[in-house]
Amino acid sequence: MARLSDLKLAMGTSIFIASFIFGLFLFAIIYILQFDIITSLVIGLAGVGLFILLQYLIGPAIVASTTRLRYLKPGENPWLESTVKELCDKSGLPMPKLAIVPNNTPNAFTFGRTSSGATLALHEGLLKNLNEDEVKGVIAHELGHIKHKDYIVMTVLSALPLIAYIIAQATLRAGMMSSRSRGRNKEGDAGAALIAIGVISFIVYLISFLSVMRLSRLREHYADAYSAYVTGSPRSLESALAKITYGLSISPKPTEGARAFYIEDPAMAKQEIQQIMNNKQDYDLDRDGVLDERELELAMERESKDTWATVNSWSATHPPTFKRILLLKEIENEMASGKYTSNRVYAHI
């Protein structure tokens, strides 16, 4: 049975792995550049600390600018304000800043440095295409991220793999060009050093990326379970997730930036639905050319068990939608049985 402490352990482990690997990475680069061990170690540790601090300070501003959100003025959307206030009171959380993103895709996200300074942002498409109960389920999901403080960890860690990947690409290209020089001259030695840095950078990218993505997927399950608990209506989020996934899948262009922060990854939604449509004839049981709700659920369940799909999910920011819906259905069944209690919020994760 999962507990909130398991998520906290996963967050701590991800911070340690990403920081340790990135620090080791900086140490190796500096050492290869022929600094002594002590100097390399000090610069490596200082580099990790400074980068994490910088990401913590400017990360929220980057998310806000890339999503083009607009903060709501008091009284501008009374229903949204009262709904968030109601759920915050139930959760024991301070009221977050509310924002609207001028985007017709159905999505939502939370970001910030602290629980008291968090921002809850909803896309215009979410408010237009979902009913009030579904929007409430989404809001509760986002408040779950604030309650768990996992969005702060994601803000700090999300850029580490990207930095390693950029360095890997740059140094490998530079090293290959330098190493074309014949003979054991200084230029050839420099090329070999750059290639070594590039290989190390790529390994660091893979390890840190997989670690951060695993945490990203896990935190979504915890937020889903929290939404079911605080609203008392798992079905509201089930319906919301289905509509969000479908709505994102038909959008002309996936939303760029902040993908790990969204309630659903636009690129992954397209991939999920496309895989199902490619095998539509296998799932259209009544052969009417349309996948009804039962057929779609069957299709998503079969696709989620596919080995290749499981391997692909290792690099995904979010769990497959059907697995999220299955979790919510388990909670829904337990609520209906009367056995569900506050100490079993995360029992089905």
C-alpha cells in the first residue's frame, strides 16, 4: 500500500540522483580539462548548487512567460475563485494565485517556489470543454501537487537533463571535428578530451532524464488519488482525463514548454489516441466505424499492456491515461463499498 512518504522518498531520491550525477558530471569535465582533483570537486559541487538555486529562482518566471498566462483579478471569475477556495479550505492550503492561459486546448498546471506563492493556471479550452464537476476534479488534482510540494522539485530538476544533453551535443561535435587532425598533436588530444566529455554528458543525460521522468509520472498518480479524496468524486476526474486526452489529441499543434507541469502531456495524448486509431478495426467490436466508451476503454487497456508501449512510457512525463483512470476506478469502487477512509488516500497507487 502506497503512502505519501513514498512520494517524498521518491522526490528525495530524484534530487539526490540528479544532483549527484550532475555534480559528478561537472567534476569529470573539469578534471578532464586538467584541473587537480580538489579544485574539480569544489567547482563541481559549487556548480550544482548554483544551478539548482538559479533554476529555483527563475524557473517560475520561465514557465509563466512561455505559457503566456494572465493572472485573474479578484472577482473576475467568482465561480472559479469560490471553487478553489472551497477545495483549499478542505486541503488546509493557502489560496494560490489564479491564472488563465489563452489556449483552446484543455489543460491545467501548477508552478511556483512555495505553497503560499503557487500559481494555479487553467487553459481557456479546459473551462470551455469540461463541465463544472470535471473542472473541479482537475483543480483538486492541481491542489494535490501543491499539497505534496512535488511541483517545486520538478521546477528545480526539470532543466538538469536538458543542460547535459546540450553539452553532450556540443562537445561531441566539437570533439569529432578536432580529432580529425592526424598525429598526436595538441589538437588531437583536445578532440579526444571533448569526445570523452560528450560521452559522459550523454550518460548523465540518460540517467538524470529517466530519474526525473519517473518522478514526474509518479506524482501524477498521487495528485489523481488526492483529487478523488478531496472531491469525493473520482468519476469527475476520470471523465475530465478522458476529455482532456481526446481534446489534446485533436489539437493542430502540441503545446510547447512546461509539458511535465501539465495535467496531461499534449504530445503523449496524440500518441495514445493515434496508436488506438491505427488498430481501430481490432477494437471496433460492433463494426459501426465508431469507438464507443466501452470499446475505447478496452482499446486503451490493451494498448497499456503492450511491451513496447511500456518501454516507451519510461521516457514519458505522464502515466498512460487508461492507467490513471483504472486507479480512479479502484478508488471509486472502494468508496462505494464504504471501506474508504482518509488513511487509504494513496492505497491504490
